[in-house]
Amino acid sequence: MTRPTTQIPARATKARRRSLVLPLQPQPCRARGRKATFWHCLHAEWIKIRTMRSTLYVVLGTLAFCIGLAALNSSSAGNEFADMSPADQASFDPLATSLRGYLLAQIALGLLGGLVITSEYGTRTIVPTLMGVPHRSRVLASKAVVLVGVALPVGIAVSLAGFLVGQASLSGAGAPHLALSDGVALRGIFGGGLYLALAGLFGLALGTVIRSTTATVTTLFGVMLIVQAFAPALPGGLGDWVSKYWPPIAGGQIITSYQDPALLSPWAGVGVMAGSVAVLMAAAFIVFRKRDA
């Protein structure tokens, strides 16, 4: 004897299907609603820059090179001071002589700034970074703040070490030298640190626009060293304009104690450098927001 089959109403079947399907659909999660704040971004970027091997290499290498160059350059200039002409002795600059290592330090910290962003593009970790923090301006701003937090004290330390070693060498050679209590010395040390921090931001902006570490380094060398080396050879008014207003040249006046009347004053030169970095950073923010990762 067969049992009579019971017919399940169509509505009940649809309801049962809904009860089976709905739990499998993604449900809103509270964690998903949490937004990464600027403080979270700063903390993440600090971990990134602190754990990059290149950060320690750049800091220690820059410090060692600048101290060695300050000792060699100051010792050589001090020994030659007695044989200089009266005009050259009058324009002798003990501050710039001891802080000449900034020429390499600006490249090193500019490279560090570039690596903050290009390393993520190279390893494609920029994708999870932007997935975790879709607000791209917040990401780039946090990178800039953390970079300045590293580059500024490193720049001041490099300038201070170069100054102390260089002035000691000049003093030992019997050449004019400065004391740490001199106002022009403090301006050169802290202004030099500020300039090197701007160089780091310059590298960050270039790296954001270019996205390639190699191309960023090449551009840094061209902008900060090659143009400066060939500026006196440029024809006529072009050479005078570049020597006076080219941002790295103008910003480098902050480490001088002798004021050349044909060039900008120290703080005016830093202002030109800061303005150019601000323009380039604005372009980097626009590019970073518009382009795909």
C-alpha cells in the first residue's frame, strides 16, 4: 500500500529556497564600515619606511660620506687658505666648505623619498594599500608626513656632523672658522636639514609621477647635480638665470655664510626650492588620484 504523496505549495517551496539562499549572501560587516583614519595611515607608512632596508643604508651611508667629505674638503681648503689671493680670502666661506656634502645628501634623501612610493609600485603592494585606504590623497599625504619626519632630523644630523668636523679641520689648519654659537652656523645647520627634507619630498613627488626607481634616480641626478655643474657654461642670460633661480642651486644658498650679490639670499633661495616642491607635489597628488594603480 503506497502512501499518498503530499504536494508542497509553490509558495512554501519559494520560501524554503529563500531561507537557503539568503544566508549565503554577503552580509554587511561592522569591520567593513570602519574607515582607515589618517593616524592609521601614518602608522602604516611609518612601519613601511622603518622596515625598508634602504632606509638604514641611506641614513648611515649619507652620514658617513658627509663627515668624510667635510673633513677632507675643510682640511684641503684650510691648508690652501694662506696661499689664496686677498680677494679669495675675503670671499672664503667656512660654512659652505664644511657642508659641501649636501650635494650627495640631497640625492640620497631624494632617492629615499622616491623609494617610499616606487618600491610599492615595483612589488605591486600598492594595490592592497589602495584597497585598504581608497582615499588616495590620504595615502600620499601620510607618506609625505612620515618622510619629512625621517628626512628632517637626518638632514639636521648630517649638517651638524659635517659642520663640527669641518670647522675642527679649518681651525686646525689656521683658517677662518665658525663656532656653533654663531647665528650663521645655526642657520646653516637647521636650514640645511630643511633643504634636505625638501629634497626628500622632491624625490617622493618624482617617484609618484614616474613610478620607476631607476628613472627617478636618473632625474634626481640630472636636476640636482648635472644642471648645477653645467649652469656656468650656459650662454649669456640663461646661465645667469639658472645659477640664480634653479631650485636646487637657490636652495643651496642656505648653507653659505658669504652672500654673493648675484645670487638669492639664503632664505629666499629656500623659498624658491619650497615653492617648486609644492608645485611638483600638487602635480603628484593629481596624478596619483587620476591614474590606475
